[in-house]
Amino acid sequence: MMPGSTSFSCEEFLDLAAGVALDAADADDVRRVEEHAQTCPACRGWFDELRTVAAGLGTLAPQLDPPPAVRERIFEAVRREPRPFGVVRRLLPRSGARRPRLSAAWLVAAASFIVAIAALAWVAILQLQITDLRNQALAAGEREARIDRVVSVLASDKLAIKPLQPAAAAVASSGYVFMDPNSGTGMLMCHDLPPVEQGHAYQVWFVRGNDRVSAGMLWPDHSGDGYTMIQVPPDVQSFDSIGLTDEPGNGSAWPTTPRVIGAPIK
């Protein structure tokens, strides 16, 4: 028993310290533990480590209880070996201070900390693996959906194909637009488009007199190449032409720059 702690021993402190560190003790136990920690340097060091570990557990992942079978094995191990000093020595600081006798409750708390940390690490790894698999599945599903849409457009008996021409002779861009008015979908492919600034893309427009109908966005790669699926109006034959303009990446309600490339429809 340390000086200044006549009614509360170090062994009693160890019985209650884990519960206090985990906010699982009543107010009287909290007071007794904190008062003892103020008068006993060795216990205060162990209590500070317990609180640090307890705080770290809350930031790793949502709290999980170990499976019942694991918990039962821990209690059984504690009953068989009431003083597994090999584990305890790794948990407690190495110093010349006298170490009080460790109770079964303290050993269970220490073992629970180890199991909880291992379980949380395992859950975190599983979550990363599941997220990666989910992302791969989503990417594969999106690719499959795009291929299905392309195939449906190209297989349509109403398919219309128009070559795209640059609006200025100095521009070397080229491309094709494939339109299926039956399904209301189409595909647009371009090569050697002029570069756009970061956050911008090419917006596809159907033009009819003074009307401009947005059909989709195309984000070219660093070489100016790209393709995109577009929305084709059911009355596409009533439109005069199709064209692409440089617009902000979230699209514009009306063209804000001159046409870069396009094709007549009629």
C-alpha cells in the first residue's frame, strides 16, 4: 500500500482502474481511483496508459464485442493461469517501482483490450477489402452497362451515322456520332480535340433554329480523344445539326463558346 492511501490498496485500484478508463464505473469508484492515482506514482502511470489505450479504441472503428467463444476462452485461460506474467510485463511499464499483486479482474480487462484491438484491426482490414471488391464490382458493372448501350445503338435498324468535322480549318479534330432515335440514345467519338482547361469539358448540343438542346458531356483524355453516350431526341430529324462547345464540367444551360466540331443532321 502506498503512502497517502490508507483505505484503498493498489490491488483494489487495479480492480477498478480499467472500468474507470472505459467510463464503465460509478462516480464513487471514479473518485477513489483518481484520488489513489494522485498519491501513487506507479498506479498513476498505469492509469494514464489505460486511458490512452481506451481513447485510442474509440477512434479505430465502431465498438465490437468479441465473439462469445473467444470471450469464453479468455475467461477459461484466466481461471487456469491467474498470473500470466509474460502478458502483464508487456502491458505494464518497466520500472524499479514495487508492483502490486495483479487480480483476475485486471487480467481479464487487459486480455479484453488485446482482443478488442485485434478484432478492430481485423474488421478494418475486412472493410477495406469489401470496399475494394465493391468498387471493382461497380466498375465492372458500369463497363458492362456501357457496352450494352453501345451494342444496342450499333445494332439498331434506325441507326444514323454522321462524321464530325472541325468548325475551323486550323483544327485537326475528327469524329463520328451514332444516333438511334428509337431508343433515344447514341454514342459520340472524337479524336484530337483541342485541350480544355481543368474543370471543363465538351458539351454536346442538338441545334434547331434558335433552339439548343443539351445531349451530354464529353471529357477527352490528354490526347484529345474520348467517347460518350448521348441522349438523342425522338424527333432528331427535325434538328439542323449537332455540335460540341467548350463548357464548365457541370454543363451549361446554353452554349457559351463557339462550336469546335459538329455535323449537319438534315
